[in-house]
Amino acid sequence: MRVLVRLLALTLGLAIAAAGAAVLAGVGWAMARPNQEALLPWPQWLDRAGELAWTASTIRVAAWVLVAAGLAMLLLAALAGRHDVYLQDPAADVTVTTSPRSLARIVGQRVRGTDGVRSASVTASARSVRVRATSRLLDERRLRPALIEQVNELVNELPLARVPHVHVVVHSAKDRP
């Protein structure tokens, strides 16, 4: 989500810079050649804008498109904030956080060190920890409960302010026909 907001900000910034460059080029052209036609047709654009009434459908559609674009950008910016995982506060005036990536690394190391686990990917947030493990030796019935128990123990050992839900999915070669 943060990448989308960065790309949106970059696009908006480039559009504003291009509009400013067009205005500067038009002003420079008009100053250098005062008796010639302008680089951009500003007078025609102003005449066309002067012909439009505020109640014209073009104006209303443009206004609704701008409102929708603005609300979409506000929503994206609000959702793109950091999603820290809060730890138990060691003192009254101290707040301790970690990143979801760090929590996922800790859980991933423990899961990958488990017997029978060939590979694992972990995603974490303050609310949940999702583990996708692959095994060639053990089937899902045997490995999944062991991984759930192991991840729950680890999460309970950590000084997290809120204990996340644990979701484990196991893909095993033994379960395939």
C-alpha cells in the first residue's frame, strides 16, 4: 500500500511540475516574442471557460471526479501508515514497538527449525500470524498441530501487548494422492 501512495504522490508531483513548466514556458515565450501567438492557446482556453456556466454538466462531472479522486487519495494515505506491533510497556512513559517483519522473522526461524519442515513463509501483523509451511516427511495431520502449538508458545513468550491469532497451513507431499 505504501508503494501505491508513493507512486501516486510521484505522479501528482510530476503533473504539477509539468503544469508549472508549461506556464513558465508560456510566460517566457510571451516575453521573448510579444507580438507572436502564444506557445499554448491560453486565450482560447479562457474564452471556452468563460462560456461555461457553473451548472453545466461538464463542470459537475469534473467536480465529482475531483472529489472522488481526492477522497481516494485520502483513503490510500490513511491506510498506508505504519502498522507497528506494540510490545508491553517497560515503564509508564515508554512505548515499545516492533515491525511486523521482525515478528515474522522470529516466528519463521522457529518454524523452519522444526523437524519435518522443509520451508516456511510467515506474515505477521498485530492481529495475526500466518504460517505457510511445506513438508516432505510429515503429513498435515501430524505437523499442523505441532506447529500451531509451537507458534502459540513463542507468541505467548514474547512481550506483546496483544497476543495475535495464529493461522497455520501445511502443504505436504504425503497428503497428495
